[in-house]
Amino acid sequence: MILGRVVGTVVATRKDERLVGAKLLIVRTVDPYGKDEANHLVAVDTVDAGLNDRVLVVSGSSARMAQGLKDTPVDAAIVGVVDELEIEKR
Amino acid sequence: MMVARVIGTVVASRKDAGLGASALLLVQPLGTDGKAAGKPIVAVDSVGSGVGEQVFYVKGREAALPFLPAEVPTDAAIVGIVDHWNLS
């Protein structure tokens, strides 16, 4: 899983029917120290994350294992909101 | 599978139910020289590893398999603790 920060939302009226009701968020990847990276991706939110939350994003076919995403055309899902990240000193 | 070092822990109280009580650890992939190679990722622990230990982890869909029959939504799982390794 990668770490990201929620930076926006996506609204799409015409989409795959299995995505109806899914909350799509734009996530910017961040490093463990909280620094923004250049990549952005669209992920389905399953944990009610909000703007600026630091989140855990699962990608690939594993994303379909998240709650409510079985058999949906999804390759990235937000599965956790990070409260705290403890990292050893370099 | 890749060799990595556990460099930290992640706490998330709001998370997918499938992640349950599994420990979320920050792992730094290592190169053959034992030095950091690439970006750290977050992996679910299945073997009881801790910060500072060398481990190996599996990526992709197979990362959910150690937890069967539970359905854990993860794309990275620690599946072993490295005692030692050598290259000839």
C-alpha cells in the first residue's frame, strides 16, 4: 500500500454502472515524512476520507478486496485514514 | 518477493474492516548491497515482525493470501523474517 493525501474529488455522471454510488477522490502520493510527491491518482474511497486526510491506498486487483468493491472495475482504493506514523530515525 | 527492512509503524483507526487488527508496517525495500532501494511502502504483517528487522514481502494480489479465509484488502504483505542472507 502507498501513502497519499486527499487533494480533490471527481464527479462523473456517466460511468460504469458498478461505480454508481462510489466516492472518487484524487490522491497525491506522499513520502513517509509527509512530503508531497508528483504523482496523482483517482481512488475509490471506502472509509469516508476527507480533504487533506493522509490515507492508505491499495492498488491493483487487491483494491477489489475492499468493502463493497467486489467485482467493480477499480484498481485503486482508499482503505485507511492514517492517524499516526512512527518512523525510525535515519 | 522482495527483501526489505521494517522502518516504522502506521496507525489508522478508521480503516477497512478487512484490515482488522493486523499490524501495518512501513517497509523500505533493500538492494543486494543491503542499502535502501526505492520508495518505502506500507505492508500488512503476517508473521509478527517488528521495526528494525529484515523481512521479505509479497506484492500484488497474492499479498492477501496469507490471511485466508479472511479477505484482507492489501497489495503488500510481510511473509517472512530474514535470519540472514548471502550472495555468492
